[in-house]
Amino acid sequence: MSDAAQPTAAEVRAAAEAVKAALDRHLAAVERRSGDDDTAVYEAFNALATAAEAYDELLYDRYDEVTPFEIPGADGALPPYSGPDEPHALSLLIRRDYAVAEPQRLLAQARRVAGADGPADATGPGARAAVSPLAALGVLFGEYEPDEIASRHKEFGLEEGDSTLWVTAAEELPEPGEWLDAPFEHVDPERIVCRFDVSAVFDEDAEDDEDDEDAEDEHEEDAEDGEDADGEEHGAEDADRAEVVDARRSGV
């Protein structure tokens, strides 16, 4: 336990009171909810998660102690939304990673787009254009929309990596040219309405979960008949709870 910037006992007590208040607000929101997509429940859930996380950190810093609970999915999760309730403008921030798996295919597609299909050693208007790998990327992304490249990436010799889409809300549309110098520099995480991530790591996690489930199934088959008959029902309840937690965290 570090002595640097150690919180006071009063700060820890205040954080504990904040958790209690957040619990009350969350329960009240759940009792009054109008449906599965009630935004008040999402907001109360995130507020409770934030309060609990803050208390846990202060408790550890002050007393070198931890709480018996954790917030599932808290790592890398979005902070509570604080943007406009009725946004008049949206910004989509998209990142897609690709590996150049087949450089020759990439070059061939770029030459085709450039309209030069003649022999490589020919001269004149019909000669094949000399296209470098960097120029090939410029040619293809200048000709096709990013969504079309995403759907046809194998044709261009590309292999998909991770991708993400962020939807952010704003009060009004920025002025023309306002952010062109630094388009991704000032992203406010509290204005992200939702985000959608695609990564091979999710597939690996799913495979690991399946392996764990297979191991558990084998253990259950070897168990005596007197084992708890409600195990399957409990597992389903845990899965349902995890889905609710994920939904609350993503705001979907």
C-alpha cells in the first residue's frame, strides 16, 4: 500500500455512501422501468458500476482491502453517457485493420482499376501502369468505398484484422473543414452512444469457453447420480445474467 496521495477515511466513507445511494437509485429505476430498453435503467446501472469501482479503489488505497464483488465487463467499458438526449448530429468513427496477404493480387487489382491492361513491357497509352504497393492502396481506396473493400477484401489481396465502429452524438453538425486537420483527436468517450467491435480474440474466448464447458460436461458425466439436479438451470441463469450485464454496459 503506497503512502502517496492516500485517500482519507472520510473520502472512503463518502464513496461507500455513494454506492448505497447508487444502489437505491438502481433499484428504483428497475422498479419503475417501462421496458427492456429503459434508458433510466442503463444510466442507473452505469452509475452504480462507477460508484462501486471508485469505492473499491479508495478502499484498497486506504486500507489495502478489497470488496467481495466486481463489475463484469468493466475493463475497457465506456463511461456513462453524458451527451444530448436528442442529438441533432452524429459522427461515425471507423477503424478497420487489414494485412496485405497477397501483394501481387493487390498490385494486379490496382493496375486493372487504372485501366492499363497491356503487356508489362509495352509502351504507349495501352501499356500497363507501373504501380507501387503504396500507390496501389491509394488507387483502390480512391476507387471503392470502404464498405465495398470490406466485403471484397480477399479480391484485393487483403486479410481482415480487428475493426471497430463508434457512434458519437453531438448538438449540431461541425462547420465544414472544422476538424479536418485532426479528425480523430478530440473524441469524447462520454458522447459515444454505442460501439461495435470485431476481433479474432472474441472467437478465441468463445473457443476457450467451449473447451471449459466440455471439461465440465465430462466431469458431470463422471459424477454420481446424487449430484445437484438444478445445475443446468443455474448455468442458464448465469448465462442470462451475463447477457443482461453486457446489454446494460453497451446500452443496447
